[in-house]
Amino acid sequence: MNYPEMIAAHKDGQTVGIYSICSADPTVLRASLLQAKADDTSVLIEATSNQVDQFGGYTGMKPPQFRELVFQLADEIGLPRERVILGGDHLGPNTWQKQEPAEAMEKAVELVRAYVAAGFTKIHLDCSFSCKGDPYPITDEIAAERAAMMLVAAEEEAEKAGTADQIRYVIGTEVPVPGGHQEELGEITPTSPEAARTTLAKHREAFDQVGLTNVWPKISALVVQPAVEFDHLKVVDYKTEGTKELRNVLDDEPTLVFEAHSTDYQTTENLSQLVRDHWAILKVGPGLTFNLREGLFALAHIEDELIPEGQRSNLRQVIEDRMVEDPSRWEVYYTGTEDEQRIARRYSYSDRMRYYWPDEVIKEARAKLMSNLDSVDIPLPLLSQYLPLQYERVREGELENRADALLMDRVRDAIRPYATACHKQ
């Protein structure tokens, strides 16, 4: 079932959904593709505007490079490319908020053109960011007008790319902050039905103004806040009773479902309930690299037991040292005492560590860790101590007792709840 088919099936009353992998980490991407192959499903993988843009983003990749990375990994594991759906998340002036609106939107239009030209077919038109001199928060009218500018460009590029019949759009101004919150979260309130209806109305009006009334059936999802979030140390769990009125807003929209952001760390039952309540698109990001870090740290502890001291990778200390040497990716997020900052750097739900895995020194230590563990047999009792779920699967003959297989499976532990929630319930 592809993405448009899933939307149609959900609107037809089937409790199905799709999860969105929001990560540029190659290990996470491979794990996601493996999960889709195992489940015999399609997989939705999205690049975020600050990760991948026309200038390279913080990953150094432009949209065509990200596409080729994903397709190369799919080819390697034997997942057909037609089962890979590529999306662009938070496409808009996010990266250029400090610039004048006209300058920021010129870049945003260029950004969406680059994504669509590269074959991305799920496009989040997100103009909820205030630029220099804009009102804060941005008004629905301004956000919708700017989304319409981007829609014009996206439709033009889709015609050139031959994807006009495949492309689908996501709108919504009540979205979480890309990259995570800086402050501790207080109470989270679901989007009001009135606010959701206003967002729909203003976008419909703006699209009509640019002559794209006929594109409305391609608007496949509305981002609203179902009151799910996480900060550094806590998770705000989904409560179905809080969205009773909100989830009726799309009853008269035959092609629209809700999209939920920041669903990381929700329980399987919460995710399943979100799908039942019409959040048919569930986005997950830091929760994936959180599991990657857990897996790598567990393997590092195993290495400490098996490899002589002078030959170890010392991965945990290497990444701690590098994060302290270059605090630019975490210092405005992790405040408090030195000990509180240290705990947050290593273990927080917001996982600012994910920005450091591409560091060459850290990559070298990670490669040494895996090489060291490849040179020894991991005793089962030691595996049980540090990776108990993987131990069970090794014992049951479902998983090889190799470092790379163990790590990949640990990342898939973050994906399995989403697969369960999104398959037909």
C-alpha cells in the first residue's frame, strides 16, 4: 500500500496509518528499510529542512544526495525503490528566520523546488516561522499566503519531474519546533477545533488566490497538536479524551488525515490509539537515534569486558570529549549544573548527541568498537546483561550474535511499535 492508498484506506474506515522516519543517520535509515522489508510494506523517509537543503544543510547533503543515499541502502538490502516514499519536512523559511521575509521566502521557494525536482513526493509546506520583522507568532493568513507561494513552485516542478499525480502536501501551522524544545515542557494543550478549521480555511483561500483550487485533493494531511511531546527528561503521553472534538474536524475532508509530530517515546498502545483517532501519519525522529545511542553504549560496555584497556575504542568518552569541545549543538538546550548537563548530553530524550555522530573522530572510534567486537565472540551472559531483548532473539535463533546485527536490531526496537500501530488494527 503506497502513501495515497493508505490515506484513502484510512478515510474509508480502515484503522491503518504510516510512520515517518525523520532521520538522516545511515544506520537508522538501514534499520527502517529492513523493517519495511520484513513487514512487506512501504516506508516513508523524510529529510528535514535543516538537515538537507539546496546548500547542503547540516548533513552536507542536498536533496538528490539524500535520495541516492536512501536508494543505495534500499538496493543493498533488496527493498524495491518503488516501496520507498521520500518526504520533505518543515519546508519553508525555518533555516532563514533571521532574514527579511522576502529574502527568506525566496530561499524557501528554491528549497521546495529542489526537493520536488529530486523526486520527493510528500511535501510539508511549513511557513509557521516568523522571519525578521514578522509578528510572533505568525498569523494564519501570512503562513497560508507563503505556503501558497511554495505550492505554486512545487506544482511547477512536479510537472517537470513527472510526479504531479503522485505528489501530496501537508499543511499546518501548529507544529513542534524542528530540532526540539529548548525549555522544559509544561502542560500541553491539544489544538482547538476552531484553530484547526481556521488553518484549513486560510490555506484553502490562499491556494484559491494563486489559482490552485484544483490542488486541494492533493493536500493529504493537517498537522495539529494532539498533546504529545517530550523534552529532555519526560514524555507527555497521548490522552484520547483530550481530542474528542478536534478529531472530528476532518470528517468533511475526503482526502485529509491528521499528522502527528514528536510522537517519539509514546507507548505502542498510545500510537495505536492515535491511528484510531485519525492521526494516520506518525512522525518519529530523536527516538530512533536515542536507540542507536543505547545500542552503541551497550556494545561499548561489552567491549570494556572483552578487549584489553589499551586497545578499546573508548567510544563513550570520545563522544563526551567531542561534545564538550564543541558545545554548539547542545549548550542552549541543556542547562543546569555540570552533572545535569553531563547526564543530558548522554541520555536525554531530545538526544542532541545525534548531531555528533558524523564527526570524524567519533566515526573512527565507532568503527574501532565494531571492529574490536568482530574479533571476539560475545558471551551470551554478557549479551543478556547489556542487550536483553537482543539476547532473547539470539537465543530464539532470530538474530545473529554479531555487533552490527545487534545494533541494527536495537534501532529497530524504536520502529517496531510504529509498525504495530500502523498496520491494520
